[in-house]
Amino acid sequence: MTLAMIGLLFVAGFLSGAVNAIAGGGTFLTFGALTLAGLPPISANATSSIAQFPGYVTSTLAYRHEIAKMWRGAVVLTIASLLGGLGGALILLALDNPSFRAMVPWLLMAATALFAAGPLLKPKASEERATNSLPSILGQFLTAVYGGFFGAGMGIMMLAVLGLTTGGGYHHLNALKNLLATVIAAMALLVFIGGGVVGWPQAVVMIPAVAAGGWAGVWLARRVPQTIMRVLVVAVGIALTIYYFVTG
């Protein structure tokens, strides 16, 4: 890697961490930068997942008190997340790069639309229901398959599904979402590492950058309106979608 490319990856990772802390959607930045760095699409997707993983862990730890109160009810959803994340990651590895490359613009377009609609999908406080109902288990399993396969927009999708199937206040749902996202990401990472598709030099540059960006994002979150960051992420998603459609 050239110094310019190392700088690009670090800046993209830093901005990704900051954007995730403020509004979410940082995967668009890391995936885009890794493809510009020359990684094949499958490897870029896997490496982006590696870079984002510490953020899932810290977000889960931030909700540790809420999770401690609900973990027994979340066991079945955790199992569904493990199985779905495993299935999605294995589906990704079963594809070749040209096949996945053909899917990327469509996945980016769907994820960008989902992210743009995020405020409309944000669940409102409602009566909490059983987390181990059939609709919640099936919905979480399908969300986990998507998360293990691609992942962009997974958090918004999960909040919407959990809001519809389990109910409860926003922080209850967000805590549950963070826990399940960590489980999905961890399972996918084991598959990606075992499959030898991670670009480790690029990941080593991005991981500390994402962590630093997440720390800075907490400061920025108090000063930058989420609407501005959401517009930025949507613009990046649209640009990447157009790029992959044009170059496909």
C-alpha cells in the first residue's frame, strides 16, 4: 500500500467511526474505501466487517445494564442471530467475486434507501411483548442472514423488525439490537477469517481509525445535527451505487 492509500483508509475509517456514533451508516465509507484500495468485493466486505466490529462491542458494553435485565429473554434471538449470521456469511463465501460484484450496486441501493428511510422506521415506544415469539425469531433470523451477507443498514433493519415484533421503549430495543448485531458480526468474522478473505493490512489501518472516530463522534454528536450526517451518508451511498452500476 502507498502512503496515500494508507491515508485514505485511515480517514475513511475515522469518518466511519464518527458517522456511526452520530447517525449510523459508516459501512458505506469503509466498504467504498476498501474497494478503491483494490480489494475484491468479497474481501472488501469482509474487511469492512472486521473494521466495524469493535464499534459493535463498545455499543453493547454501553448498554450493559439494560442487557443484564433482558438477556434471558434474548437467548432464543441470540441463537437465531448466530444461525442467520453463519448462513449469510457462508452464502457470501459460496459466491465468486464477479457474482457478488454484480449484486453490490443493488445491495447498496437497497441499503441506501433503507438508511434514508431510517427516521420513518425508527420504532416508537410501545408495550413490550415476548422476545421469543415466532415472528420475532423469524424476523431476526432473516435480518441476521442479511447482516452476515452484507450488513449495510442492518442496524436500522433490526430496529424496525424488533419494534414490530417485540415492542418496548427505544433504549430497550437499541440495547437488544446492539447485542444481536455483535453476535451476528462475530459469527460472520469467524467465517470470513476461516475463509481467508480478510485484507489484514487494510484492516490494521482501519481498526484504530474507526475506534478513534467513534470516540470523536461522541463529541461531534453534541454539536453536529444528525440530519447533516444522514444526508452525507445517503450522498455517499448514492455515489457508490452509481459508481458500481456504471463500472459494472
